[in-house]
Amino acid sequence: MDAGMPQVRVWVDGRLVGPAEPALLPLDHGFTVGDGVFETAKVVDGVVFAADRHHARMDRSLAGLGLSPLDRDRVQEGVDAVLGVGPMSFGRLRYTVTAGPGPLGSERGTGGTTYLVTGQEQEPPPRTTAVAVVPWARNERGALTGLKTTSYAENVVALAAAKRAGAAEALLPNTAGELCEGTGSNVFVVLGEVVMTPALTAGPLAGVTRALTIEWLRAEGVEVVEGHLPVAVLDEADEVWITSSVRDVCAVTRIEVTGPATTATGLELPAPVVMPRSLGDGAGPVTRFAQEMFARRAAVDRNP
């Protein structure tokens, strides 16, 4: 842990544990094969934002993996324990459900699920960022498409490439060459006065902040189109922003492009067909409106 960073608070199956204390069984399927789902939510003044929406999405992810619905009382016990450690003016809460102990293979055991809740206080993230488009593609027809699972190794590789390019987030196409999503965010572009974002059928995760942004913008009279967008739309966009549960609406100031890549099987992936560009300070009029609108509405209703 970085010096000066608040300690991570950890609760596992009914008890608070130290962040370095062993707490999971070595044969937990969430560890051995990544068989689990999770949610990340922001905490503001000790309150989890949009908790019901996060719970509903976790139910969809659990159903997609063939696991039992979320035990809300059980996860709330963990949330209360983690937030009860001390004040948290702003922070990140993550809760995870795995398939529990299982064999050393893809077949599941019968020992029941594992529940894990973690939280950490942090500074609010910046309102602007740089992104990098990477060559690896999201499979919009995969078994895990649209599910928030613990199988995140692809995101780790993509994000590391983006950081080498000087960006804080990676944007990925899908296998059809369409704009899809970030490693932990959804992406929006502005063309004229129209806001556009990849449709869920293009393969992105159904972000909680994405949904709220779309709903609230439409309620304010802004035209929002969910569609199948070529990656090259990033060359034409007047404004670009990303959304996530902790970032809210974050303006993109710069778009970088990583080089080509070669997979472990020797397949050569060409560099993305977009050009690096600067978008100034990222504070275009539609982006500013979206940021201000989201902040205003979120302050009024912490569980929209």
C-alpha cells in the first residue's frame, strides 16, 4: 500500500479482517478460475451511491454465471461493518460474490458462495482525463459479455498499455471494429448537439453511471443515441467523456493510440484506426452540462 493512503477495510463472510490477513480458502473458485462477480460503488459522506442499482446489476451478473441471487442482508452486513470502521467522506466500496470452494478446474463445488466487502477512503478523482485506444477487442458475443465478473486480466493488460502511452484509461473496440468501452468505464461522444454512446448490443457493460447519465440527460431535453459506432467516431467527435461509478462524468482531454500488438498465438493486431488528438481542456459545453447535471441530481438523491 502507498505510504499515506488510508488502509483498505475488509470484511469476509461475517468478520472484519486485516487487509494483509489470510481470509479466503485456497480453493475458492473466485481465486482459482475467476468464478465470481463484483460491484464497485462510490461512497459519499458514508452513504453508498445508487446502491439499489448496483444490487440489481449484481443480480444480473450472478444470473449470467448461474449463481444464486444476491443475499442483500448478507452484503449489507458487510457494508455496515466496513463503513462502521470510521468516517468516509469520499471513497470506493467494492463487494464481491464468488462461487465458493471448488475443484481445481471449471466444475463448481457445492460449498456455497463467498461474500467479500472492501472499502477505502480516497480523494475524489479529477474531472478530466486522457485515454488511449488499444488494439485488443471485446467479444460482444462471449459468455461473459455484459457481466461484471472477477475475470479482469484482459483489463489489466489493456490498462497497462494505456498507461505506457501516458493515459489513465484504455478504450477498446469490439470484434466488429466498433467502439465498445473502457476497462472500467463507458464512453460517450458528442457530435454537434447529439450525445452518442455504444449500445449494449455492442458489448459494453451496462454501467450504473452510464444509465443515469442517459436518463438524466434525456429528462433535460438532450438527445442521446445508443448505437453501433465505428471507432473512428473518436476522430470526428466534438467532445468525449467517460463515465464510471467513482469518476461520475469525466471529460477526455486527450486521445492517444497504442501501437500494434501480437497475441500469444502469434496473431498480429494492427494499431487502432484512429488518430491521436487533443480536445483542449475537455470542458466542452455539453460535457460541462452533463457534469453539472449529474452532480446536481446525485446530490439530491443518493439512491436514484
